[in-house]
Amino acid sequence: MSEPAILTLLRRGDLVESVHRGAVAVVTADQPLFTLGPTTAPHAIYPRSALKPFQALPLLEERLDTQLALDSREIALTTASHGGDEQHVEAARSLLAKGALARSLLRCGSHPPMDAAAARRLTRAGQPFDELHHNCSGKHASMLLVAQHLGLPLADYIDPGHPLQRRIRATLAVFAGLAPEALGVAIDGCSAPAFSLPLAALARAMARFADPTGLPATTADAARRLFAAAVAAPHFVSGSRRIELAVMTAAHGRTFAKIGAEGVLALAIRPPRPGLPAVGIAIKVEDGAERGYFQPALALLRWLGFDPPADPAELPRDAHATLRNHRGLEVGKIEAAAEFARLPPSPWA
């Protein structure tokens, strides 16, 4: 049984004060490039929100993006764990309005905006938060639109046995290279199904999302349109000062990035020129802490020839390599494990 590997170290003074363990899989659609820790069966993880692009694909397979005249922001929001700022809420509202769907149909529940500034503005205005502020409202609006289009029941659209959820499970399985029954099913924080699979299968799905060549034509076309919309409107995939926004902006349209709860980060990366393979990256931090995947992800992006954002204002606080105290004094470093300095040659070298 493969044990979780050290991914990230926090150094203070002369000592390693803490570490984050987990696993990493970097693959093309056909072969592994680099792995650390347990990445294959029987080790499965719940990617949680990192699976949102695959949950959104039926919307584009049914060409509802065209029929409803959805713009890039609205399409990107279907893949989002958004911050709940005013732009996000308006895009979610617009998705529902274009299908003449009531907000009350959303089964995601509600929570305050994850964007702290947006939450403060809402409080100052004396306005309540609702389902539209939930970080998964775009995904749920997408599911409702597809269910309505197909004439399927709306009240139970999130039930794992609902025809739409069975379709999503089968679609994810195609991208991951697994049989649908190999995907475990539980319930996510937003009440929709949460599917489980090995980390290497998640990375493979992301590689195929970046380049769906060889997949069924309708699905491949939908994946290309979804990828293009998401990278064109990265704020609507995430929000301010988020790793997805920073990476997608720095990658100039070649990378889709998505976090998932409990320490998951997945990246779908297009190659620099035709003829080279797309790359999928999946990282799972064992203790669920986001801090555990930032430096490994940035190291892998540098390995692939990207220039990750260096401006601290663009990144979450825990993504900074320098650890500072409340007076701004440098007191330590957060760094990727030594294995990330010993990577094999880049597949694009």
C-alpha cells in the first residue's frame, strides 16, 4: 500500500515546523509523467468541486449555450466554486432567467458569500444571502436547465438515481477511462452527488478535458466550448485572489484550474503547439488543507514552462512562499518537497 508523500514543508528558523502529505498525479491522456503517493486503485478520493466541468458538460452537449445565448461568464459559472460577489450572483440569476426557472428550484442550499468583501457589502446593505450566493449555484442552475430541456423531473434533479446524474456519472467515466460503476457515489456539500475515483483517473480526465480528441464528437465539441468559455472568464470560475484565477490568467488561455474541497486541485493544460500532448494534474492533500497544494502546483507549472503569478496580491495568502507574521516580518518559508526539484524532462521539452 503506497503511503501519502510529503508534498509541502513549512520551515521556521532551522526547523521544519510542519508538513502536508498527500499525492500527485501528472499524466497525458495515455501515460503517467510523474506521481507521488497513492494515485491508483484501490486508493480513491472525492475530487468534490474539481469535477464541476464534467457536471456542466451536458449543458453544452445539448447546445443550450447556443439556444439560450449564454455568454462566457454564464458558461464559466457552471464550472465554478464562485465567491458570491455581485457579478457571480447576477450571472447565476441570469442562467435561471434564461430558462424561466425560479430560484426556489435550486437544491444547493445557501451560505454567505465566500468572498469576504462581498459578504461585508451584503451585510452593510442589510440584504440576506440566498441560494444564488452559494458557490455551487451555477452548477445547479446548469443541471436544472438540462433537466428542463430533456423533460426530466426538476424536483429531484440532484438524486444520484436521476437520469441526469446517471448521465453525468457516465460522462465523467469516459473522461477518466473507467467504467461508470467504478465511480463511487456519496453526497456533496451542495447536496448533489459526489463521485469518487483514483487521483490518476482525475488527472487523466483533466488531460482529456484539455484535449478531448478521440472522445465522441458531441462530447468533444462540448468540452472544447466549455474550456474556451471558462478560460475566457476565469473570474467566473472562482473569484478574487483565488489560485484558479491567478493560474488561468497567467496561462493566457491554456490552462483550466479548479479546486475541490478537502485539499484537491486539478489542472487541465493545453500544450504550447500542435502535436504535443495535453497534460492533466491532480493533487490531493491528505489533511484537506489548501496550503498543501499551492507550492507543488506552482512548481509543476514552472516545470511545464509557465510563469506562475509572483504578485502576492494575486494569490491567496497561504500560496506565498514567504511566511510573514502579523508585523510583516519574514519568519519562515513554505516550499514544495524536494521531489519537485527532481522532475523528469517536460513532455514538451
